[in-house]
Amino acid sequence: MPGKLPIDHKVQGDSDREKGRSSGLSACHPDYVLKVSLPSRLLDRLTFLILLIIFSAGVPKVTAQQLPVYTQFMFNSYVFNPAVAGTDDYYQVRLNSRFQWVGMTDPPQTNSLSVYGPHTEKDMGFGGYIYNDVTGPTSRNGLYGSYAHNLSVNDQIRLSMGLSAGVIQNRVDGTRISLLDPSDPALVNAASSDFSPDATLGVYLYSSDFHVGFSAHQLFGNTLNFSEEDTGLNKLKTHFYLTGGYIYSLDYNFSLESFVIIRGSMPTPVQADLNLKVHYQNMLWMGVSVRSQDAVSFLVGYTHENRFQFGYSYDMSFSPIRHHNSGSHEVFLGMRFNPVKQ
């Protein structure tokens, strides 16, 4: 099951009514119940440890990944692959805001802002982006800069290679979690954060009507240090993305565009998004996406004077979590500047 489930702020030791909840970097089945009968202080310590494990590695029945999921990934492919920077002859700004699983307590919310474009003369590109991903008492912030270089394969196809480097902050606000024994010294002032360097590599093969890309994220595999005890479990896993797309002109007014993104990280299962969009005069578009084992999405958007873009998508889950929320919403805003490539 993709995405992320919020953490339940109340930890009841052996109450059958309490559900397991994951942090901002993982997800667990909404019906996963933790039943234990232990002394309250030991239970609190185990709860805190489980929270940290969930935050980075997941729990039984966890199939999600540590990085955010976007429905409108095709409108901000640079965030997934730094090699995209410099493949167009203009700079552009992209903003994505995602509100996941509306109706649940403290559901995931993700925002990203990116700027990227080409060198005026050389076959290279530059870019940068920031993002914020929050679920309940956990959050993640990232800041990256990118460089890409592209070269000609033949008269119609080019190959770009890119690198992003930056820093990420992972945070667990333990002060927002109610424990059975608040006097436990190990959990006093438990709001903790960790800063880690990060890097992404990507390649991108493209022409005027198709593109294929591959990227690897969280290359360093850093261990998050939220406490003095190093359990070795709070590890950032390397994530892989394979993307592709093709555009087919139906007639003078209509074109059909298909996209796919396949994401995976060990040991979670591979997940794929398949998208199909219909464009009218390069101005209006409507589309539908299917995310494996998760949701079907509907997209609509508008381009104004080939400069400003607006997109909206709604996700309707078909996984068991559909009983606990009313769907997910995502908004995309884009702006392209005048061509700078000579």
C-alpha cells in the first residue's frame, strides 16, 4: 500500500481499538493492531523505538516508500530526475501541493517548489528545489541543487546526465505524542531532528515525442540519529525511479500523451503509475492514472498562452484505506519563461 499513514497520537497499551500508524516516511495497514501487555515505562520505550523504526524502515505489512508520491509527476519530472534540467530551452518554475487521505487525523501533506533550465550557450542545465513532507508528528524537509549535461545521440535523440546534491532534515516531534508514563526520562523533550547530506543521480534519453529516464535517490544510505542509542534501523533506503512517456498527435487539435513511472526500494514492492492524457490545442487536458495496489486518479488542467499552467488531480483509493478517508487532492502550478538557449 503506497503513501503514508499518520501516527495515532494516543498510545494505548493493549486496547484493541488502537490502530498501528506509520510516520511521514512509511505506511502501514489501517487494520494493523499492536497488542501488548507490558509495564507502562517499558511500553513507552518500545513505543518510541517503534516510532523511529517506522519513520525510516516500516513495520509488518508496510509496502510504501520513504519519498513522497505525486499523482501529477509528469509535470515536475525534474524532482524525480536531475538530468531533466537543461533539456528545454527555457527556465521554468513548478509548484506541487498534495493533500493525501483527506478526512484522516493528521494526514500526509507534501509541498515542493522547483526551478530549472538550460545554460544559454552550452549543453548543460541547472536547477534547484525544496520540499516539505509532513505527517502528524513527523516531518521531512529537503533542499537540493542540480547540474546536468546533455549530448547528441543522433539528429533527433539526446542523452542527458544529471546530479543533485543537498541536505535533508528528518524530524520527530515526540512532544505531540501522549505516552502512558510521561515521566520516563528517556522520552522527556523527545522532539528530535537529524540533518543528513543527500544525492541523486539520473540519466534521461529524450526526443520531441518520447522520453525515458532512470534515477537513484538517497544514494548515501544515511542512518538517522534521533537518540543516543544507535539501533541501526533508522536507515534511509536508496530509491529507484524508471520513467517514460510518449506523445502521439491525433489530428490538428488533439494529441494523446502517455506516461509511466515505476518506483522501488528494497525491501518494499515495486509500484507503478500509468497515466493517459488527452490534450486539446495544447491548451486543455484531461487524463486518468492508475497506481498499482492503491488508487485511480483523475486529472484536469489548463495552459494559458503557452506560459502559465494549472493542474488538479483527485485520487480515489481502491485499497483497504479507502474506508478511512475521502480521497487525495493535488494541485500543480507552473510557469515558463522566455527561451534563453541560443
